[in-house]
Amino acid sequence: MASTTVPEAAATVTHDDHGHEEHATSYGMSNNKMAMWLFLSSDCLLFGALISTFLLYRTNISDGTPFAEPADVFDIPFTSLSSFVLLMSSLTMVLALSAVKRDDARNGRIWLLTTAFLGMIFIGGQVYEFTIFSAEGLQYSTNTWTSAFFTLTGFHGVHVSVGILMLLGTVAGTRESGLGKEKSETVELVGLYWHFVDIVWVIIFTVIYLIPIG
Amino acid sequence: MSVTESPETHHDHDAHDDHPSDRSYVMIAIGLAILTAVEVLLFVIEDQIADTLGVGSVKIALILLMIVKFWIVGAYFMHLKFDNLILTKLFISGLVLAVAVYFIMLSAFEFNFWNDGLLDQGLPGGIS
Amino acid sequence: MAIVERPLAIGAGDDAIETNDRPLGSVTRPKETGSWKDWLTTVDHKKIGIMYGVAAMFFFVIGGAEALLIRIQLATPNGTLLSPDVYNQVFTMHGVTMIFLVAMPMGAAFTNYLLPLQLGARDVAFPRLNALSFWVFLFGGLFLNSAWLFGGGADGGWFNYAPNSSVTFSPSHGIDFYALGLQITGVASLVGAINLITTALNMRPKGMTLMRMPIFTWMNLVVQFLLLFAVPVISIALFQLTFDRLFDANFFNTEAGADPLLWQHLFWIFGHPEVYILILPSFGIVSEVIPVFSRKPIFGYSFMVASGVAIGFMGWGVWAHHMFVSGIGPISVAAFSLSTMFIAVPTGVKILNWLATIWGGKLRFNTAMLFAVGVVSMFTIGGLSGVTHSVAPADTQQTDTYYIVAHFHYVIFGGTLLGFFSGFYFWWPKMFGYKLNEKLGKTNFWLQIVGFNVTFGPMHILGLQGMSRRIDTYDAGFGFERWNFVATVGAFIIALGIAFFFVNVAVSRNQWIKAGRPNPGPDPWDARSLEWMTASPTPVHNFDEEIVVESQDEFWHRKYGYDENHNVVRIATAAEVAQDGSNTNVHLPSPSYFPILLALSMPIISYGLIYSLWLCIPGGMLMVYSMVGWIFEHPDDPNAAHDHHDDGHDGDDHGALPDSGTELEAGDGDEELVAVGAGAVGETVASDVVETEATDG
């Protein structure tokens, strides 16, 4: 990292190789990082609205016969497995960041690709689940429960997919310029997004899949 | 703020020094995996617990586990624990706001159902 | 606004090395300067602020025309100008336009222009995202209004309650345009919020602690937080509405057992913070104007800040007072009734502090001050009628009557809009280099305030007499005739007043040009905050050098000190203290085509969702294309001349700034080197960095 520090007060400017300029900010962190956290903070309200809608409608079926329990609808062993996969992708993500920070581009790439791969497994699981539901007659417009469920998990799935694109984009975009230490903030920000998507799933898994209604 | 720091400390000024090692990341992940296993186990033996302790205890346990997992990922994987406190504040403000607002909203629905019940019994109720 | 053509800076981009100029091999980084195209690609927060203002004014004229149609229809009993169906569309679009396309972007105009200046910053944190916000807002607003051309606007009222918003009850595409249009403008607000919060929190100059920030900046920081958290809520509600209407989801389908209260809750969880999103920028403006024209510091600065933050907080706990008659049950009604009464307290604190600032001051009743005093008095009336709503039994009587209409016009017109006009008169010389005419301005003010009271004052009476809101006509004999007629007369007086504003702009500019474009100086009002510490109109690079802040009202403290008897004495003239804008060694973020292209993709996709999913494909491709181009285009063009892209941002009103754009810092070699400042120690430069993450949201 071509880090140069101008000794004069308030003239601290570092420049590195990926267009990230950092002068002495008020909190000593890059604007990018703060912006990312603000975005994630805002996303809490987004997923909160979706989860609340699902909670409102999970027993609210038009013909008066609520889905008795999540166990009757969901394939819990299957979802547990895909939840586990997503959880472990958070591990590979931090390992990727750790490698990039060590200037270990090769392992950084491997872990990033592993993370993306685990994310794809998760998405594949979700597509499988949707297909099964659909075949069982639970389609998007079947009732309020299905609308709320597909929208919630669909929004999460879109978030995961965007994350996968960001991971792959990071790997592809640094093919020529290299995935050196100076890229660690990019990887870090992608990671923050990825972990956030993971903790949203931690909530969804518990609240939607595990907690009994009765 | 790193106005006059030397170059060495400068690019580390996000306080990355006491970051967990890869090894501790793996340990944290194993812990998360165990917690997830406990969650699923709770789900499996839900009926047995519900018989003795009531279904509410299962719910509370699952929610506690969820919060612990959430906190571990946030604090270590997203390294809020090691970053400037302002980030935690920003994130927590959105999180707490979301929980509070939606909890009140869902409660309003619940209260409303309760109100309907009152009305069914002929008690004075809402203004609708 | 046209731009005077002026010669390119010598060598600007001539011998540039093609590094990232054509990230995708097709769209070249904009290079030429001085043409109208500058405005399409600019990332300068001042130009963007001005564009926000112009766009908001454009929509203001549309919304105002809709208001006049409503008032003509209601002037006499059994009006026949509009059919009931068209009337529904007109009042819905009037409300939506005025709130989302006038009041919010006008606040954004002031915030964009002033927030970085008041902080002493070079630009916002993410200049390209800032441009994106504007274009997304503009295209969203045009998309929303394009519904008129495609079978009529939305007709469900601005809050568009379910299930009345379903296809069954509103088969035209109006509500689809509403849902998608507001979704798009929501993206603009969210991106802007992230950008401006980051700017205010992370880009303050040395010494500018949070509790030294001007009140205007503080209030807008609160607003941006409200937007940050409120926009996702309405986004989900709008998504649910869209999915219901276009893809047969069941969120609000009561036949499938859906609960229509869900929409109401989500809408008002957004909708009440939205009320404060509308009013707080105006509070900020008033808090700047009153101290300047009272020649006193703001009374109780920390209370002003704290009450603003408290309003922002408590604004989240009162939403259900919009739903007292929706059947939410006695516990909810009682709880929200109480919280609503409490929120009047911090607002009252503000009113008190403004009065205490005026008290004993050396008052100058310029137009800006008149408008500010207008805000304080009119908003007090609106605030008090608001408190009457918190009393649930009374509210039950008032709901959906003209009393409500009177109330929210007193706060939004009397509070927000008058505040913006105060801001126009106050900051006009800073933005455009000439003062607005005081005589015409005062005519503007009096017509507006008299017209306003004549229009909306009688509505209180009409409402309490039982005239319901949103009714397209009424029969004679209910006692509605006289006050309705009076209100219509008032509406035309307002229109006349607004016309005087436009006349004033034209006349003042002509007089100024005839007088040989005299410069108003950096500080025409003897003001207090940092934006007055640079030349008027603001130079492209804002400040020559970073300002080190030592106190609140920094600029004032540099002009005034105390003598041995502790009397305030002038220690320096504004010209001595202010920077003259002559530093040309400033490397600014470079313009880009990608924000406008990315923004353009959104309405295309939205038309596709409504009419044919095939259209989503080119829209989606444009979106992906511009995102990829965005990421690979460096935010700062290393080969560009300093100041090269943004001269004459103040329109055609003056020629070149002295020296600007004529000095070159030859290719720095290091393309990331942003702050160069030869001799100027410590440049504050906006960092527009790799924005990949922020664009995906």
C-alpha cells in the first residue's frame, strides 16, 4: 500500500491503488465503511417489515385453518443444512478478509470463491424449497401466508444473490490489478454485507422455521 | 484520528491490531455451528419440553440462541467489537428501532384482537 | 439555465492518458466544459442542489395547478369542472406531488447545497451517488406524473389505503405508477441519506465538533436519519402493493383474509417520520435566518439541537394517531394519544427558542426574516391544531374532514414552504451572486401569507361544520358555500404571490445585469455560519483552504470580538475573514455519465413491470451496464484539470470566476492523489471512492 503521510497537520492523505482516498476523517475511518453500516442499519427496517408481515399472516389463512406448526410445512432438516451452509460461508468470508489483509492474494481468492460457492448452495436450496412448495400447491398467490413467505425469503435470496455477484465481481475485478492488501477494504465491505445477510437468515431461520406457533 | 501518526501505524488505524486470528475465527464458527445444532435439537424435542416447561420456554430459548448467534456474528465476524464505537451505535440504532417499531405494530394488532374479544362479550370497546 | 460558453482550460484533458476514461469502451468520461451537458454529468453538490431546487419548483407549479383545479371545483356548490373520478386523481396527485416531489426535494436542494458548505467541506462524501440521488428523484417524479398520459393518475389519496388501492377498486394503472414512482424516489432519498449522514458525521473539518455544527446542518442530519430508517418501511409497503396489483399477491387482499390495517401501519410508520422529514429542514432554515436578522446567537443552541433530535426520536412513536378511527383498539389509541401529546413538547421548545432569539434583538425585517417569522407564527397555529388531534375523541370527530386539511396545510405550507422561501431570499446571493429585490419580495411575502390564511383558515371552520375531505362537490344549503368561496379566492392570492416570486427572480437578475453584475460580497447579511466565509457565488471548490473551527458560529466569531468592557466590537470585515475563492489548485471529483444512466434504467424497468416484462430486459441491461461502468470508472480523473468541470455553476449570471480553471496541476502520476493543494496546507477533499457496495442497495 502506497501509504504516504504528509507530516503537516490535517494534511494526512494516504493513497492506495484502488481509488480509495482517505484523509483524516472525523471518525478516522473511511466514508465507505460508514456508508456501508448505514445501509445495513437501514436494511434492518426493510427486513423487519417483511418479517413482521410474515408473523402477522402466519396463522391468517382465509379458510380459517391455520398452518398448525412450522414443522408441518417446512422440511426442517433440509433447511437446517442450508442454514448451516450459509453460516459457514461467514467463516470463509472472514478467512478471505484475513488472507487479503496478510497480502495473501491466492488464499484470499480461494476463500472468496468458496464463500460465493456456499452462497450458491444456499440459493440452490432455496430454489429447491420453492419448487417443492409450488408442487405442493403453495404458490405465490395461494394465500396470505404464501405471499408473505415467498416475499420474505425471496428478498433474502435476492440479497444473497447480490452478495454472490459482489464476491465474484471482486475476484474478477481484481484479476489484473491483483488482490493485494490495498484491496482489503473492498473485501471488508463485501464481507460486512455478506455477514449481514447471514444474520438476517439467523433471524429468519429461528423466527420463521423453528419457533412453534402454539 | 491519525493526523500525525507515522506511516506504519497510519494504515492500521482502524484498530485492527487485536483482531482475532484465523484460528479463533474457526473456533467461533464451531461455536456457531454448535448453537445451531442446539436450536435444531430444541426444535426436535420441542414436544417433550413443552409438556414439562410449557411451549413458551422453547420460544424463549430459541430467541435467546438467536440473539447470541446474531451478537457473535456482529461482534466478531463483522468486527464491531474492534471497530470505532460509532459503527455499533449506527447499526444498533437501526436494529433497535426496527425491533421496537415492529413489536409495537404487531402488538397493536394483538391488542386489537383482544379488543374484538371484549366487544364479543359486550364490553365497551374501541371507537370503531 | 444556460451556461456561458467559455474557453477550455488550457490543455484540459488534451494530453490525457486514457486510463479509466472509457471503462466499458463506450461511454467516455465527459470532458468538455461550459455546455449544458455539464449539468447532466456534474457531481458538484452545488449544481445538484440547484437542480433539485429547479426540479422541485417545476413540480411545485404542477402541484399548484392541481390545487387550483381543486379549488375551482369547490368554489361553488355542485361544481362541474372535474368529474368525481378526475377529482380523485387530481387531489391524489396534488398531495403526492407536493409531498414527495416538492417539499422533500426542496429540502434536499437546501441540504445538498448548504450542508457541505456549513461544514466547510469540499463536497459530499460520495459525489457520484449524490448525482445519482438527484437523477433518480427526477426520473421517479417524471415517471409518477407520466401516469397522466397513460390513463390517469393515482386516485386513492396520498396515503392510498388498502384495499381501496387494489385492482378491483382502482383498475387503471394510476396506483401502479404511484407505487413504482414512489419506490424510485425512495431510492433517491435512501442513497441521499446515506451520503449526507456520512458527510455530516465523517467529513467535518478540524474543530467542528458535533455540537458546533450549525442548526441547519443538525436538523438535516436528523432528517437524513429519519429518511434512512423510514424509507425502507414504505419501500416494503409499496413492494407489497405492487406485488398485490401486478402479481396477485395477497398482502392486502381482504378476501384471502388479509388485514388492511397492515398497509396503514406500514404507511404511517413511514408517514409520521415523513412529516418531520418535511418540517425539520424548514426549522433549520429558520434557525439560521432568525439569529442573523436579530443579530443575536440562537437562544439555547443545545436545546435546539436536543429538541430536534427528540422530535426525530419521538416521531417514531406516534404513527397510529393517524389511525384513531381505523379500529386499532382502546389501548393503542390511548398509548398513541399520549405519545402524540408529548411530541408537542420539543416542538414547543423550538418555538420558544426562536422567540427568545428575536427577543431584544436588533431586528431587520428583510423578506427572509419576514418569511421566517411567518413560519414561526403559522407553524404554531398548525401545531396547536395538531395537538387537538392527539385527543382521540376530538380526533374521531375531525378525521377526514377539512379540519385535517387545514391542519396539515398550516404545517406543510405554513411551516415547510414558507421556510423554503425564507431560505431562497436568504441564500440567493450565495447561490447566484445577486440579492432578490426586497420590495417585490415583501409583496411576495404578504400576498403569500394573506392568501395562505384566507385559503386554509376557513377550512378549520368547514371541517368542524362537517365538510369531509376529498369530496368532489357539495350541495347548497349545508353552510359550506361562503367559506369554500373564500378559500378559492385565497388560493388564487397564493398563486399571485408565488408568481411574484418568479417575477422577482427575473427582475432582480435583470437589474443586476444592468448594474454591471456587482458582487454582493461574501457576506451580504452579516451572517454567522461557514457558508458565508467564501466568495459569492460559491466558487466551484467551495473553500480555498480548510477552515479550522474554534467555536460555534465560527464565522461570526472571526468578525467580532469583545472590547475591555465586554462589548461586542467588530474586529474584522467579512472580506478580510472570508476566502476569496482564488485557489485553483484544487482537484475536484470528476463528472460522470453513469449516475444519470443508472437513474434512467429505473423508470424503464418500472414501465416494463406495468406494461410488458420484456421492457425490463433493456432496462435491466442499462442498469447493469451503468453499474459496471460506475465501478470501473475512477471517481477522480487524474488527468483532469482542476476546476475543469464545474465553472459557472451559478448559471449564466456571471462570467468566469477570476483565475478559475486556468491553472493546471499536470498529471499527478498517482491517480489516487486527490488533495494536491500546492501551498494550501490541508485540503479537505471529498472522497468519492469505490462505491460498489452502496449502489447495490
